[in-house]
Amino acid sequence: MYCKRIAVRDFRNIERAEISFCEGVNILAGENAQGKTNLLEAIFYASVGRSFRSAFTSQMIRFGCECADISLDFRDRKRDQNIHVRIFQEKQRLVEKNGIRAERLSDIMGSFRAVLFCPEHLSIIKDGPSGRRGYMDMAISRMYPLYIHSLQKYNHILKQRNALLKNALADRRSFDDTIELWSMQLAHEAAVISQMRLEFIRRAEVYISKFFSEMTGNNEIPKVIYHGSSSQSEEEYADKTKTEERYMSLLMSSHEREIYAGATLWGIHKDDIDISLNGKSARIFASQGQQRSLALAMKLAEGEICREEFGDYPVFLFDDVLSELDSTRRDYLINRMEDKQVIITTCEPDALRSLMNGVKIKVESGRYEQVGSDILPRT
């Protein structure tokens, strides 16, 4: 899979731009605040229907404009396709795939697949569990629409159940009458999501270990384990019925604690990934270089699982991470991407020249100009 062309209008600081990409390495080079990340954001938005910068929709629309437009042409293993997104200030966004309107975000999820690696991901090992849950959610959602539906239902049910807990002291009768129903629904969705997360982490661990070993060149052994809040073994999580029963038992036996906390204490919103090196917690004992190698390996593993599922690699988007990596990891990242499309933003284009061949696009004030091409023919 590769991105052939993107046309952007009134998105962030981009008034109007149309950029074509090669199938290999594409370098977006320029000073800070010129529009490099904005273009990557537009590509990512066409992939998953949201920004990776957690911005309000209004912030993505160029100042003084009513809407922003993104039209992305891409090629998968079978044919050329197009995703068109129009973002409005006041109205609901308009999404089309191949000229046909998509009613839901899940209708386009998984069509154009992109893996993003940005500076925030470098701290995925040492930061809190929410970042690691986000890693799982984003990766799995791109492959399985069922996961998106289940996650959306779970979050809706969780919100309702939490509201019930917060109001329990004032309205105990309503709590007693409905808590079992909400708990039953929550336990069901938790079991579905837990099983899919477990399967993803099991598959990812194989690649994480491989990439980490290749990057570090030593004998340290990483271990990556899915850690669900119901404290079951991996074998128990693999059984959806048992997992649902376990969550239901926990949710129905902790009412007083939950009422006191005003929140649901059990569920996939408490999940984490345990990552260790040679049996020791990577979050506590790993060096900064080791943590960054693990974070990079986790993102590359996403791409490998996508390839397993769909037969081709996703597009890799690297936003200003090369300057954060040492020369060994930088060299590994670039020189292992020969058969994949990569779109990189950087303020240091000269640092890349010795590492790869590719198309260089100069970025200045929301304008994009191809200024060089040194593409090696594919073998």
C-alpha cells in the first residue's frame, strides 16, 4: 500500500497544496512551524478520521475559513482508491470513500492504513498505562472494525455505569434496579476487547523481540505481556466466556468500593502492557536508549501485523523523531524500510542524505515544492 497523492485545502496553515509521493522514502524538510507536521496530520486524519495532536476540530481549519478539505489517493494490492474528508466548523464532517458517502468512521477505518511514529511515542514505555492502551487501540482498530464498535459501546456503557455510581447515594433504588444490567453489558464488551488485545500483544511480541535484538545487537531479551485488570492468566483471557464471567463477578462484588470511588474499578479501561528486559521492568530499570528501542520496536511491530493481515505494508509516517534517536537507531530505522513507503518530517535534511535515497520536498509557510529526487530502482 502507498499514498500516491494528497490534496489539502484550508487545513491548519495550508491554504492549498497538492503533493505526489514516491513509493519509497519521502522527506518533508523545512524549519519549525512551516507545515511539515500539518501535512502528516492530514494524511493520518484520512486514515483514522481523527488527529494525532488531540486538537479541537476548529483548530484544524485555517483561520477565517468555514471548512477544510483533504483528498487522498492511494493504491492497495488491488486497485487505486480515494478518501475525501471535509471538516466543518459547525456541522458534522463529511467522509467519502471512492465517491460514496461513509456514514460512520468505521466505514473507512482500515481502508488506508498508516502507522505513525512521533516524539510522544518515544516515552510509551516510561509513561502511564493510557499511552500503552492507546497503542493497542489504534493498532487493532485499523485491522478490525468489530474492535471499534466494541470499544465505542464499552465507553458508552462505562459512562452510564459511572453516572449511576456517582448518583447511588442519592438514588439507591435506581442503582439497585439497573446496576446488574449495566455490569452485564460492560462485562460482555470487556471480554471481547480483552481477547483481541491479548491476541494482538502475543503476535506483536515476536516482532518486538526481533527488532529490539537487531537494534541493540546484544542478548537482552524483552518480554511483552498483556495485563488485564481482572488479573487472569493469558490462557484464561483467551477464553471469552470465562473472562466475561470473571468481569461480571468483579463488577457485582465491589459496589460499595465503587460507590465510594464514584467510578468503575474493573474493566479494560484499567488495562496495561507489562514490558520487561531480562525479567526486570523496562519502565523502571531500562536506560533511555533501551526504552526508545522498545518503543520503536512496538511501532514497527504494528506494520508487520498489518502486513500479515492484509498482504502489504501500511504507510509509515515519521514525525520529527530522527533528531530524537541516536545514529545507530536512526540508521536502523531508515535502512530497514526499503520495501515500504515512508514519509518523514525533519529539520535536518542533510543528516539523512548519507542514510537513504528518496524524494525531498521543501516545506515553507504551508507550501510544498519537490526539490530533489535520488530514487534507487527497486529490485
